[in-house]
Amino acid sequence: MPAKSKAQQMAAGAALAAKRGETKKSELKGASRSMYDSMSEKQLDEFASTKRKGKPEHVGEGKRH
């Protein structure tokens, strides 16, 4: 499943780095912290590898599912 926004893609990248031991879990905040706790490394990799071109910065309130 691809990320829906640039912010989501970047949060997944931060969580993935922590899962891989490249950064500390204690450095994560907000969405990246919850992604770390609730998603597998494979899921995070799929979100983080999403291309940013054409993605909105943030998903608008009316567009969330």
C-alpha cells in the first residue's frame, strides 16, 4: 500500500530507520512512533519507498478514509 502524502512517506521512513536500528525509538514522535509500534518492517518499507512526485504535503481532512 503506497503512502498517500509526503508527510506519511517521511514518517514511515523515520519509523523504518528505527526498526532497522539506524536511529533510536525514543527519537520518534507522533505518527512515526505509532507506525513503528503498529506496522511490520515490510509494510514500513512499502510506505517509505513510495515516490513523492505528485503527492500532497498532507492528506486533507475530507480525504481521509
